[in-house]
Amino acid sequence: MTAENEREIYHKLEAMKEIRNKTITLERLKRSILNEVRSGDQEGRCLAQYKREMELLQQEKMSHVEELRQIHADINAMETVIKQTEESMGRKLSTASRLHEDYRPLKAEVDLLRRQCLGLDRLPDLHEEEGSPITPDRFPAAPRAFLAPAPRKPPPPPPAFRQQPPPMKSCLSCHQQIHRNAPICPLCKAKSRSRNPKKPKKK
């Protein structure tokens, strides 16, 4: 074997060795590529599922957003209704209070005329009426001076019933005319007392 043949064989051996090493590296790279592709495809399938789940969540979110919008709209509408009802209630109660200011002295006058002229009992108060929605404390008490106005002079009774008017005195609390011997004022319920109490007789 000549030296030239030996060098050729040596180069072939070196080439085979290099080819073998590179082939091993190539196979390793090929397996890595296949593994990464398979793993990437698996991740892609998972990603598609995640995106579908996200779409469903977005749809559910929008449905809740619409529900919340409707709830807020209902709340705003109810607040408007409540405000209007409160204003209406206030107006009606204010009107009732003003009417009661006219009713109270007129009733006191009628009760006084009924008692003095006809000997009748007073008319029932509003809270004493059967089925009345008014409670005793519904309207604030009026000042004593305006509880009952000075009675108008009643028309004279028929001659057959003409009689001398009973002796009267002025109530020290509400200043209205009441019977001289009345122990309690029928208008303001204050205890009646004489301005000039009788002095005890000396023995």
C-alpha cells in the first residue's frame, strides 16, 4: 500500500467519523424539533380552548353588565317614585294641617254654642270618629289663646224657651267664657279657680 492510498483511507475514516458525529447531532436536533412541534401543537389546542372559554366569560360578563344596567335603571326609577311620593305626602299633610287650623276653632265655637244654648255635649274630636285614621297626636296643639274664639252672639231662642243666661266667668288659662261654677274649663281642661276666692267666715 502506497502512502497515497494510506492518506486516502485516513481521510475517509476521518470523514466517516465526522459524518457519524454530525448524524447523531442531526438526529438529536430532529427529535427536539419534533418534540417542540408536538408540544407547540398541544399548546395551540389548549390555547384555542382557553380562547373559547374567554369568549364565554366575556359573553357572561356582558349579560351581567346588562343586568346591572337594568338594576341601576330600576333603582333610579324607584328613587324618583319615592321622591315624588314623599313630596305628594308632604303637600297633603301640609294641606290637612292648614285645614285643621280652621277646623279647630270652629269646632270649639260650635261645641260652646251647643253647650250654652242647647245643653248638648260636644261633638266628637277627629280622632274619636269611628274608623278615623287620625290619632290624638296627629296635629300639634294650638296655642291656648286660639283654642276657641270668642263666641258669636247666638240668636235668641223662641219665647217659650226664653230663660236667663247662666252666670259666666272668664277662664284664667284660655280666657273664654265658662260657667261660673264649673270646676274645670271644658275648653282647655284647666282647673277653674275664682279671682276673688271667698274668705272663710269668722266665727
